[in-house]
Amino acid sequence: MTQRDIFMEYLQQKFPDRYTELASQFQSYFDWLCDINIKINLISRQTPTEDYWTLHFLDSLLLTEVTSFSEEMVLDFGTGGGLPGIPLAILYPNATFHLLDARRKKLEVLADACETIGIENVELIHGRVEEISFNFLESFDAIVSRSVKIEPQFKSHLIDMLPPGGKAYFYKSVILDDMKQFHGNKVTDLSRPELGTRNIVTFRKKK
């Protein structure tokens, strides 16, 4: 079974009623990513393109095991190559995903990705969280962040952008040291053979 087969099987199991549509969108995303990553380094070029299906797409979708989105406003902190924000935006067209990154050039490229895939529920935010958080106080129902080390200086800004009861979801592997600062968090082990150790840490802002 190829990495693409593994991803498509997961997609069909989780979203059987939308499988054909979603499979087409993810194929467009894959084709675009393979082409653009030769020109602009969005994700590691050491990763074989076939592995994008599992190491990036399937990994991004694991959040569906712990939550789902309907009409929420979601912040993707440190989106980099658009992960997990773009895959989640494909899955949840009624939610709005705000992709935050300090590198403007990457964000400009991600705008092209959204147009290519045909999704309109993505907004791009350029800047550092320390500089822009005051513009988005309690603005996001949820925050997602994939494999970004949460430095202590980021914590208060991220929490400020959540309303009481809002949640943050951090994709983590083995090292969870930076999660100790988020008291009362919940760790969900979603490890898979294709991905290795994968945890999603959920933090809920107190009311």
C-alpha cells in the first residue's frame, strides 16, 4: 500500500459522504506542493514527495480524532507551509482558518495554494504573535499549532487570543517539555506506524 493509499483510505473512512470531493482537493494540493516546493522551500526537501500524504496530510488530519470545527474562527500559529491549516480548511469549509507566520513570502505562496485548491475560508496574517496579538484579543475559538516549540514568551499572547473556554491544540511528538506551562492540559496519543509517536495536547482557557 502506498502512502497515498494510506491517506485516501483514512479519508474515506472518516468522511465517506465527501470522499470524492476531498480526494480531488487533496490531490490538487499535493500536485501544487510538489511543484512549488522545488522553487520555494515550504517544507523539507529531504522528505520524499510520496511521504507528503502521511507525514504532512494525514498528520494534519489527526486532529479530527479529538475535535471538529463547524463555524469557528481558528488560528494556525506558525503555519509555515500551511500545515495543518490548509488541510483542516479543506475538511471544514464553514470554519475560517487564519494562517499566521512571520515570513511574508511563504504566506504569499499559500494564497496561491488556496486559489489552486479552490478554498475560500483561509485568511493570512503576517507578523509575530508578540506583535499582533493585541489586534486579536479573544478573537479565535481555537488555536492549532503543528510541531512548533511554544516558547514561554508566546504563551500569554496565545492565551490572550482565546476567549474563556477557547481551546488550543498542539501537535507534538516525543518531547512535551514546553507543554508543562499549560496547566491542566490533556494529552491524546495518536501515534501510527506511518508517523511514529504523535501526541495532540489540548489546553482549555478557563472561564
